[in-house]
Amino acid sequence: MKNRFEKMTTLENVLKFFHDGMTLMFGGFGGVGSPPTIINGILEKGIKNLTLIGNDTGFPHIGIGQLVSQERAAKVIASHIGSNPFAGQMMHEGRLEVEFSPQGILAERIRAGGVGLPGVLSDIGIDNEIVKKGKNIIQLNGKEYLVETALTAEVSIVYAKKADEYGNLIYDKSARNTNPLVAMAGNITIAEAEEIVPLGSLDPEEIVTPGVFVDYVIPSKGVNWKWAWE
Amino acid sequence: MGIEIRNKLARRAAEEINHGMVVNLGIGMPSLVPNHLPKNITVMFHAENGITGMGPSPIKGEEDEYLCNAGGLPVTLNTGGSYCDSAAAFAMIRKGRVDITILGSLEVSEKGDLANWIVPGKKVPGMGGAMELAQKAKKVIVLMNHCDKHGNAKIVKECTLPLTSSRCVNLIITELGVFEVTSQGLVLTELFPPYDMNKVMKYTGCDFLVSDELRRITY
């Protein structure tokens, strides 16, 4: 296969983008749709002190949860950490900073980051002390709204069912979840794909993430964890 | 609560669902609700992770690791179902396209305040999608034990736990009965056998009205 856009590469070649103290945004919901090969690469490289941005902290041995349970994260911006007891434990011990955002608002903050907007206005949690804490409030059309700031990251990592040479992506059923949003919000976006196909193989009508947003594509070695239901 | 009683509550909740509705179910007892729907209606079950038209659990051995509900458990897709990203899944909620959400709770106040996301100092899992669902679903139905495991009332005058959302609950279904949240306060509309009014009064942490047409559920 040709590599005219120099996007198709290997895990080894993208590992240089990961360093201690960086912000890392990840696709996935409960580990479903998180890129296993990249996460394993980050683990093996010994990267630590990460700020992780994503829907949830997965399970201790699944998805991004592995980075949390192996104490590689300093901060997490997520909507839920309940399925990873290590996250809650470290938060209570003051070893992990956690910023909670309502799930759909987190998605919109990531989307805003990905679409070049500074934030969104939201009434979710407008009367909730915990949600509105520290946020600006704006009056619009006689109503109050919270200013929810956009999120971006140094690197975004996503999992796709198929990628082509240009980085056009399609996803796999509910493994799509936050991936198309996360793919747009990274300063550098790396997609891990189950299958990499020649340009023209994907139906243009079916492409979910245009390759414009994707900088690198690496092949997936597949999930290396056991799901909670297995 | 035994499975028989849990199924009774789920069956009662299923009575609220009509053909064509978009319904989001929380984890636990609410997941039993689809088993009690009449066969001749089609309901689009919505999952926060981006499924509309979610179907039942697959048979063992046919699970698809990339087709899971918001709780991470394998599901199936019904005819006419679709996938979307998380932003679109929550767009459906905030835009008011989700007709009913059925969820559990730690406490509900007489005004319909919902507290189901945090136990300070103990359990701080995060709100997930609960705030959006509670605040924006057209109808919020709480399915829960009437009392906590220490025997304390969970239906109270004011919630002691941090709120998920205020004044959002429409209907409360417990093993004792069913309450509607109205502008006049709580109204007990139904009783589950073998319980009577005295029992409900004893285990409810606030005053409530009783419907003139109090129904005694027979199942």
C-alpha cells in the first residue's frame, strides 16, 4: 500500500509524541473503543504524570484504566470513575486530581475543542453547586448559562474499525462513542485501526471522521484485556 | 429486594411506556423493564454511549465486544436501530427527544429533587450522564427500594445528599407503592400488596397526599 500522506506508521514511531506531564485525550466508553495498542505502548514507555481527558477511567485492567491503576495519571477530566476503584481511592488520598463534567457536556467540551470554539453555554447543573463551582455564568435571552470551556490535548488517541491511507476513519458499532470528537480535539491525533485499507476502499458516504483530523494511523494488535463480562 | 419484587416494580414502570417512545434505562432494576413490555409495541431504547434501538442481551457466546450498553455489558441492536457518537447521544437527551428515563436513586425529595450520584467521603463515582437525563428527559421515573439498607426512608422532605438535579422526578415506584410528584407535593396513587397506608406512612420521610382513586396493584 502507498503512503503518500506519510500518515501510516508504527507504534514505535508515534511513541515519541508521549512524554511525562502531557495532556492526553482518549476515545472510549468503559474501555470500549479505547486504543489498546497505543495504551500499552504508553505503559511500556513508562510515561507518567499524565492529564487524561476522556469519558471515564475504564476498569483497572481495561483501556485507559490501566494508566490510572498503574499510577501514571496526575489529573483526570472525566464524567465517571466508578468502574475503576483505584481512581476513587487515589482521589481520596489526594494523589489524583479529578475534574468531573456531566457526560454530554464533557463530550461538547471536547467537541468545542475540536471545532475551534472556546467553549459552550449549558444549563446542565446550573443549580448544582458542584457543577457550577468556579464557572462563569452568562445571561442570554433572559436565562442563565454556565460557560463550559473547550478541551484540547497535546495528543488524542482513538480506536477505529478501519482507516485508509489518508486517515479517514469508520468505527465499530458502540465503540464509536467519544472517538469522533476526541479525534478532532487533539493537536496531534493518532488513530489505531483494526484494519488499514487503500485510499478509495471506504465508501465516502460512510466515513465518520475525515482524515483531515488524523495525523497518524497505526495498526492495532487488538484488545489485550479481558472484558468485565467475560 | 428479591427478583420477584424487582420484576413487579419493573412491570409497573413498563406501564408508563407507549409505542414509539425513546426510553433510557439506568443500570440495575430499570434494566428489567423491557421484559414487561407488550409484544405489539416498538420502543427505541437509548444508551448514552451512542445506541438508539438497543435490544436485549445476546445469548452466551454471541457477545460482541464492540456492542455494549453504557454499563459496559453486551447488548444487541433491534431492527431500525443506529449508532452515533456521544455528542449526538446527549443531543437527543438535551433537545428533549428522550421521552422517559428510568433510574435508581439514593434519595428523592417531596419536590422531586433527585440525589443519586454522590455519597460524600464514601462514594464519589461522578455524575456520568445522570444530570442530563434527570434535567432533560421528558419524564423521570425513579425505581428504588423504599428504604435504604439501614431502614431509613429514601423519600424525604429535603435530600441530605448532594443533588443530581432539582425538581426533576415525575414518578417514584417502590415496593410499597407509587407516588406522583405534583405541584401540591407527593401523591400516593398506588399500593403494592400486601402493604397498606400505615406502612407507607411509617417508612416515608415526608407528608404526602393520597389519590382519591388509590389503585391497589394486583400483580
